[in-house]
Amino acid sequence: MARGLRCLLAALAFLASGTAVAASCCGGGGGGAPVLPKDGAVLWDLNAAVEHYHGFWAQDGRWLPDPPGARLSQYRLTPGHARRLGDRWQAYAILPLVVNRNHYSGREADTEGPGDLSLGLWYETFDEATCVYKVRRPADLRPSIYLGAGLVVPTGISPYDEVGDNFAITGRGFYRLDLSFDIEKTVYPWSVQLRLGYGRHFQRPVNREYGVYVAPYRLRLGDRRSLSLTLGYTWFLPNLAQLTLTGGYSDLREGRARIDGRLDPTTGLVRRSFSLSWAYSPAHRRWNARFSWGHAPRRDGWGENFPATDVFTLGVSHVLFL
Amino acid sequence: MCCSFRRLLVSLLMLALGGCGMGDDLLPSDSDLRAVSGGGAYLPGEPVGEATRAAPLETVDGAVVRLDELLNDPLEPPRAVVLYFTMWCPICLAHTDHLYNQVLPRHASEPVRFLVVDYVSGSWVDMRGAAQANGYLGAAGLEIVRDAEGVLFDRLHGAMGQVVVVDGEGVIRMNASYRDGGELEAVLDRLLP
């Protein structure tokens, strides 16, 4: 991942497992694919993230340091938009702008460009927000369930674009269909959320690598599976504003790629990480501000074929209600 | 209708991004365009240029060798020199593991040299540290070298995970991503006895 591949995979990981903040349906959500609260009509979202690289995991799960003298970082500014399409339907779009700032002891390369665009739909299986303050009857335990379908569009700069070298890469170069299942429940002050994801890359022809034309072949990246689990606690401040602290764990896996139908044994990845988020919403809930820290333990067995990083994200979203 | 929608979406995206030189991934091509590359001393079938042959490559002991010296080794003239570009990243290590464990043993007794070319370290000491951390310091049959002046990277159009195979006559036989090592194996099978 010269910075190229690093950036590319990092962008993917970011898009796949954005830090979630519990209680999306009640207006506390944010990070990753934006989710409108149940009574929200339109949402504008902006995330600024910095990701620092701290070594990587080999295919056998060993954590290894970056080369001596390396300082590798990626900055992302990600505007997002969500809009209600119907009582139970909402759509979203996010497009990160990626800035790579990486320094090796013998080479520096700073580049920037758009990342891959994510478009998606959420279907809400419920008609009213399910957040409750007290459980008085069994129906109060009903969770909010979202079913999601998303499409990653390769708008970033990939190894198969017209690029001079790997340092300029900001995207992966593949369309991907993502399906998500999201279940969450809030009984104030506690919130819990589970999100399961499955992504399938579409096969594509490749006739160029890093700007050099090669004999055409067909490439399909492996399927992706992701899981994230979060637990949040909300404080109600004297002015009725909310402050939510959320802790999370996520697991992202991608199978091996296929080249002309053959499995590529050098591909595939695993990444496990933790996150901690703070979210603040004033009483009117039209604004939401967040700060999160995502951390991948630099230990053997916490990943495979992927960099270990720390991600710090500052985000703000604005909701227009129905 | 589905296709029309997709075309509309793609057109809008290309319109939005076209000015930035992007968009090839939106509608990827399967055309073989190697013939229209315009040639160059980094493409298969072309001899490597003089500057590439003379480029200094530092070893993990600080010694300097040149590609020319490897190609013209009077004691063991190679039929092929394999250059693998690394930046000590996860994919690079996965490729190196495959190269070392799968490809190299098949050709251990043949006149071929395998070089892992570090193009990011600022000194041979840093390169040595990276090679050690990745478990390849002193690996039998695998030579770790530093592209001291970045000549190979620039002249051979190098990139992370790129493999260049130069035959004994100094002609490039492969310049492509390592992928699963299949193309490298095929090229070596053609070059080696």
C-alpha cells in the first residue's frame, strides 16, 4: 500500500466500517453511511478524518512495523447527504475527498483526489422511532431494523486508471454492491446496535496497471463481510441536549480476489478494530456533532494483509425535519 | 431502462470527474492497447536503457551493484533477472512470501536472480531494518537491494508490487503487477532451460 495501496485499502475500510453512533432512528446517528432519524426529511453531513498508519498485519496475522523512518497518514473530508424518499425509505450519498501525506526515509509523495462514491438506500421496518425511556410493556422492547443496499462507484483513482505510480491511488477501481442489516435499540440512557454487512465486487476487465498497458485480464475482488457492534450511553444535559458516548467493535473481512477465475493467494484481508465516539445534539436535534477514535490493536492476530491504523474523525450533521 | 439509468449515472460521473483525468474505472476497457503505448525502455520486448543498466543498487551490506554487472556476471551469467518493487507493505509482503515460497524454489538451480527492490528507504541501513522486520534479511536466493537514486523506479515505471523480468540480453520480458505470480511463472518457464 504504498501509500497507494494503503490509501486505497484504508479508504475501503473507512467506507465499510465507518464509526457508528448508536440511536440513529432517534437522531443520534452519524458516521459512515448517513442515516436519517425517523422524522427527518433531509440530512447534510460532513466528516473530517485523519488516519495514521502504524504498521500492518502480514497474511499470517503477524503485526509488523512500517519501514524505519516512515510516517504515513491519510486525510479525508467526506460530505454526505441523505434524503427521505417515503415513510420507510431513505437514500444517501457520500463522496470522500482523499489527501495522502506519506513520508518514507527515502521518498515523499503527497497526493489528493476523490475517493469512491457510495450511494445507498435504507428501508426502515418500523413506522415510529423505537427509542423509549422505560420499558412498560413488551412492545417497548421492539428494536429498529434497517435493511440497506448500497453501491460503491469507482470514482477514485485506482491502479487501473491513468496514474503514474501507486502513490496517487485514492480508490479501488471496482463497483461493489453492499447489503446491510442494522438492528438497534435504545432504552435511555442505553443504546445498542448491531450491523452486519455483505459486499460483492463486480468483475471488471483490466488492461492497464499503474499507467502501463498490460495483456487484458478479468479481475474480481473477494466478497466482503463486516460486523460492528456498539454500545452507547446518553446523558441528558440540563438544557435537554444529549451527550452520547459509544464504544464499538468491528470486524471486516474480504475474501481472495479472482484473476480470470483463478484465486489469487496473495489477496484477502481481515481487520478488527475498536472505536470510541462522543456525540452531542442540542435539544432541537437539528444538529449533531461527533468526535470518534477508531483503533486497531497493533498485535498479532488482529488483522491479516492490512494496515493497522488509528482514525480520528470530527463530524457534524444537520437535519431538516418533516 | 436499467442500462439507460446506468449510462446516465456514468455520464454524469464522468462529466463531473473527467476534468480530473479520472473515469476509466467507471467503464473499464478490455481492449489490448499495448501496441499503442508508443514504446519505451520499460515495456516488454524493449531493451532496458543505459541509465537503467547503470543504476546503483545498494545491498543490505551497503555495497553497490548495477544491473549491468548482474547481467554480465562472468561466473554465472543469468538467463533472467527478476526485479520485484517493494515498499514493505502488506501486499508487498504477501507477494514476497509467494515469490520466495512458491516461485523461487522451482528455479533454485537455474540461472536466474531474484531481486527485491526497495524504492522507499533512504539508506541501506533503513532497508536492512525493513528487510529484517519482514523476515527477509539473509533469505537464501533472494537479494534485497535499494534503488539508491530512484532510477529503476522512474525508468521502469515502477510501482508497488510491480515485477520486471529482464532476460540475459538485457531485454524486458515482463513489466506488470505481480498479481498471483502466474504471469511471472509463465515468463520464467519460457526463459529458463
